[in-house]
Amino acid sequence: MDNYMKLEIAAISKNEGFARSAVAAFALELNPSLTELSDVKTAVSEAVTNSVVHAYKHKDDERKIVIECHTERAESGGVLHIQITDFGVGILDIDKAITPFYTTLAGEERSGMGFTIMQTFMDEFSVESEGGKGTVVRMQKRITGNAAPTYAECERERKEVHA
Ligand SMILES: Nc1ncnc2c1ncn2[C@@H]1O[C@H](COP(=O)(O)OP(=O)(O)O)[C@@H](O)[C@H]1O
Ligand SMILES: [Mg+2]
């Protein structure tokens, strides 16, 4: 492990954008491409949305989500590890839950594709859950570290060349 972060947030929908931006910001040191970054944001969005909409069913639940990330650096880029935990109702049948188009909230415009999207956009994906205890989603993304340099980096290089 080279770097890590841990973030605890309220499981409410307005934190979904914050959560995915926070993970994206953390990932930046691995120099991800825009596509890699957008894949990570999409997957985090789906996992956090699930904890917001599915995990907490009781009014007096302490609605929280814990997001933990760490990086493993390679010569170029590395691997971003993400773990998203809630303490809600849990998932009784995980195989069924991760089946494409399976949803328990069909009447509320849920596509049933959240887990499929996480699997597709990330390199590793697993779910662990216990009824009444909560759910842990773990994902990994390989970051190539070949992102094009930013404008500021190009300018700095240009100045160095002409110095
Ligand atoms: N964090 C969670 N806590 C409890 N149940 C969950 C959680 N995440 C997913 N589920 C269950 O798995 C199903 C499939 O999730 P997903 O593939 O994201 O589809 P959708 O969210 O559109 O229903 C959900 O309908 C729900 O029943
Ligand atoms: Mg979902």
C-alpha cells in the first residue's frame, strides 16, 4: 500500500456526487486517463447509490457509508482499491442481486444494472453481505498512468526547454 484514505458520509443522495468526486481526486496521483477516471466515478456512484436507496429501510437507522481507498503504485500508474461499506439491511442472495436487470425496486425507475455496471467498469469486483448487518463492495481498477500531460505540465516543460 502506498497511500490511503477513509471517508465516512451520511447515506443520503446528495452525497453521491461528493463521494465519486472524492474518490476521483484521490485517484489522481496515479495519473489516470479520463476514461479510467470516468469508469471509477461511475462504479463509485452505483455503489453509493445502492447504499442510499437499498440499505437503510428504517426511520431510526444511522444512515452512514464508509469509503476506504488505497493505492498500490507501479512504475507507471498502479492499482486503485476501493471499499464501500454500509450498515443496513444487507443482501440475502448475492448471486441473484448481481444478476443483470434484477432489482427489488422495479417501481422506482431502478434498472437493476448497478452491480453489472460496477463489474464491467472495474477490473476486480466482489460483494460481501450479511442480513441485518450491512454490505461491503470491493473493487479494483488498474490505472495505466499514461494520461496525457495537463496544459500546466506542458507549459512547465516548454519553459524548461527554453530556459
Ligand atoms: N447496499 C445494499 N443494501 C441492500 N441491498 C442492496 C444493496 N445494493 C444492492 N442491493 C440489492 O441488489 C439489487 C440489485 O442492485 P443493482 O444491480 O444496483 O440494481 P438496482 O439498484 O437498480 O436495483 C437491488 O435491487 C437491491 O435489492
Ligand atoms: Mg443500483
